[in-house]
Amino acid sequence: MPTVSAYGAKSATEPLAPLTIERRDLGPHDVLTEIKYAGICHSDIHTVRGDWGRQPYPVVPGHEIAGVVTEVGSAVSAHGVGDRVGVGCMVDSCRECANCRRGEEQYCLAGATYTYASIGKDGKATQGGYSTHIVVTEDFVVRIPEGLELDVAAPLLCAGITLYSPLRHWNAGAGRKVGIVGLGGLGHVGVRIARAMGAEVTVLSQSLKKREDGLRLGASDYRATSDPDTFQQLAGTFDLIVNTVSSPLDLDAYLGLLATDGTMVHLGGTVEPMPVSAFSLLSQRRSLAGSGIGGIRETQEMLDFCAEHGIGAEIEVIAAEQINEAYERVLASDVRYRFVIDIATL
């Protein structure tokens, strides 16, 4: 098995550091990608620090991967050497359940194989994109259109599809009013996608400090949720609210912002339970829902949509030696809006 350079965590309490990891030998349906850029997702931090449970250390995070194909297996037909490609949050699934057959591998009933900290079909832990190369079966590799630079495309492999999927599923578009809770790594992409779909977009943020950015990205309104008047003035306004924050919210207050038949969709991996009154749902036939990422087919659709509309993430490119500092800045909300690692610095 070939070895590659990587950056990862040996335990939940140690800083990330250089590692050498093994990649599997290329199989008939495998694609070897030289990674050029890898985005830093809040999920990376939760995972390596054990916030979501015990992990198979060492863990090399990274599921926002953009690079170039350097070798393909003998039976690969979807990709060729030199192609610009991406790998997102999944690298495999059972392929057989109803959800997989429907193109929704993210909801694989047997459990999808995630890009890192997951156990693959070979019984070994997967390792992610903070590395120089990755081997993935061709069905879980997507094409990055020429209209997108690799660095700004990388975060779309998680942040982009995480927003695109619920916006598409709940019919964001012309004549629909959409609220985006939080203007961070997810939210800033969500504003741009929802606006490109034709929706009228309002950012609901704790404060107004990013108001100028929100309006520039395509929001028509920007409101501070720390102001109680916001919830009175916007009551019954939205057809769809997409919550991108990972901290507990007063769900009853936010549900009150929905119009009749409106839906609030939760995206953040919040560990703490959030209570909700049944009457917040009964009133005006409102719904509370959740959404994961998207399937491979929808991820490709999202990338094509973003290329068509000139949508990339707003990024700060860093060297590998800055990863630990970047983690602390993410936790302090000190990034506009996504850190992307230049893998050449490994």
C-alpha cells in the first residue's frame, strides 16, 4: 500500500500534527486524486476533539476536497487523468438499499461510509483530505466544472451541498421567502444559492456586524435575533427557514416566524436537546425538519449550478502549519467565511 503525507490528530486532546498514512492500492473502479485544497469544516473540529463520541485515532479530517486525477483503475469510465474532481463527505455506501438506489446515499439504510473516521468495507478506518492523495471509488468522485476554481470549490463539497439540498427539496425559488439563520461557513453559501434560485432572502443573525456582507452576498434583509422586535416584526413571514448554527435556539420563537405551511430545517449537529411546544407546530400547520448533506447525483447538480451562477465559497487560504490556529479561529467565529488548506504546504 502506498503511503502519503497528512495532517491529523492522534487523540482528542493533542493538536493536529504531520502524519504518514496508508492509502489502498488502486482497484479496477478506483480513482487516485492528488489533493490541491481541503476546506476546514466545523465537523472536523467536533470529530477530532471527540465531541461526537469516541473516534478511531489517529484521525485525518477533511471532507471538502478538490484536486486533480493522477491515475484511474482499469474499469473506470467516469473520470480520466487530469480531470478536476472533488470528494465530499462520503466515499461509499451499501449501493443496494432503497435510498441508495434513489440516489440518496447520504441516507443509506446500512450507513454510508464517511470520508474520515468511518470504517470502510475493508474494515479499516477512512482518512480524509488533510493529505496529499486520496483513493476513492469512481461513483463517489464528482466533477468540478471549469467555471469554478479549485480553492473556492472545495468548501462546496460540504457547505455547498448541505445548503443546496434543503433549499432544493423545500422549493426555494421565485415568490418564496427564505430565512437563513447564521452567516458563517454554511450560511454565506446558503444566501448565495437561495438568491440564485430566485428566493427573497433574509439573514437572521445574532448581531448586525456582518450585515454589509449579507446584503452583498444577495440577502434583501438582515435582522439581529438578539433584538426581540425582530421576532415581532417578522412573525408569519417565511416559507422556509434554514438553520445553519450548531448551538441551541429558542425553536418556538423561530417557528413563529413561519408563514402557514412553512418549514424550519435544522442543519447543525447540536448535541444539546432543544424543546419545542406542540402548539408552535399546530398553529398554521408549521413543520420542523432536519437535513443532512446530499447524494452524489445532487452534489454534482449543485456544483454545476454554482458554476453556472458564479457561486464559490469566500475563503482564507492557509498553510498546513496554521491548521490548529484556524481551528481556534473557527470556534471564535473569526473567519470570513471558510478556511481552505493549500495542500502543497504539506
